[in-house]
Amino acid sequence: MATVEVTFTPLPAHVRTARLVATAVARRSGVAESLLDEVRLAVGEACSRAVEAHQLHCPAEPVRIALTDQAGRFEIEVVNTSQAPAGSAQAGPGSAARPGPTAAGVPADAADSALGPPGFSLAVIAGLADDVQISETAAGTSIRMSWPSSGPVVSGSPA
Amino acid sequence: MALEESVDLKLDHHTKDGIEIVEVEGEIDVYTAPRLRELLIELVNIGKYQLVVNMEKVEFLDSTGLGVLVGGLKRVRAHDGSLDLVCTQERILKIFRITGLTKVFGIHGTVDEAITNRKSEK
């Protein structure tokens, strides 16, 4: 069962909120402070991809994030219920394509599109998350990422 | 000098030694990156082809922001210009390393260093 679930309207403005929530839950789940920046960036990338896909295919459908802490792992699943954008890559654990510089010195897929080059976001996610699984189904795309955690952090004292 | 401000991103720019310095403060993400892109396009459109983007006060940068910087680089290079970065924050530099963009951008420790390096390459 997810520790926390968040759904939000697919608008870029809400991606920041999703990042903040994911980082807060990760901290509470015992993810090391040194990894929180990676969690924040990776979930932001996944949510940005989902927002882009939803805006293209199903703007009325919310993006869903599930944050789960179990068995020493903190897992984030970002689900978009739209079809993946044309040309998007699939990646297994650590296998996301990493855009390399071309002979001209600028990555070939770095077209200055409205939401940035899609290959970059997968490259960033794969480079940051400890484990990444991307699955495409008829219902849409799911990105699962996880990091080691030490279990729920108990802070403060009862009033 | 132009000043553009919002809660998440502050943009400013000024000329120093003939090079346009773009000051960026806050978060560059899917929501705010379009404003940085618009500024870079605006600068190129008024003939500013030598740019230094100071990212020392950037708290967050994602792939959308990277795409905007790469787009800016392509635009200035089309005019034989340059776009260098100033950044010493490890969490920001990490994103450039992951994506291989450290080989594409000149990344410097200070604005003065970026200017000096650019002048020496002319």
C-alpha cells in the first residue's frame, strides 16, 4: 500500500508541488539526506514527462504519484494514463538513453521544444535513481524509481 | 537592464566587458524554463551573441532547463556567438555530467573567469 498518493491536474505549475511532497515523504521514510536532491530531481523529471503526455493526449485526466516505503526501499511510481508521446524512449534499470554530443558539439535531440528534449529527462532519471523501471501498457506509462531507506523517521514528541 | 521576477524564478541581465551576463535565481523547471528561453531569444534578437549565464543562485535545474540552455547555445552559435555558464554547485553540475553536457558548455567558477576565458579564445 502506498504511503502517500498524490494526483494533480497536468499543469507545469503543479510539478513543483509534486517535487516538494515527494521530497518530504522521502525524508520521513528515512532516505539519506544526501539522496534527497536526487529524489527531488528524478520525480520532477518523471512528473514533467507525465504532464507533457497528459496535455497532449488527455488534459482532463490527473497525473498520479504513489510514494511507498517498504522493505528498506523508498519507491516512487509516476503514472500517466495517456499513450506515451511519439518518439519517447523506453528504458529498463539504468538503460535510459544518454544523449551524447554530436560532432557539432550539441546533442542531436536537443531541439528547443516547449518542454525540452525528452531523451534528457530519461537520461537524468536513469542517472539519479538507484533503480528505474519504465513500463508501457495500453493504459499509459509507469515510471518506478527507488532508493534505499531506513524506515519511517519518528520526530518530535507527543504534545 | 531588464528585470523579470516571479516567486520561483528571477531573471536579470546586464552587459560587462561587451558580454551579456544573464543572472538566474531560483528554480528552472518545466514551469519556469519557458521564461528563460524567452529571455535568451530576446537577447539574441537584439544582437547579443556573447552570453554568460550565471547559475550560482539556481536552486533547481531539470532537463527542461537544460533544453533551454542548449537551445540558447544553438541560437548564439548560429551567429558565431557563445553561451558559457557559471556554476559551482555540485547538485547542478551533476545534471550536466549525467547528460554529457559538460562537454558542450564552458562551465566556469565565476563570471570574471568566464569573461576572461571567452576573451582569450577570441
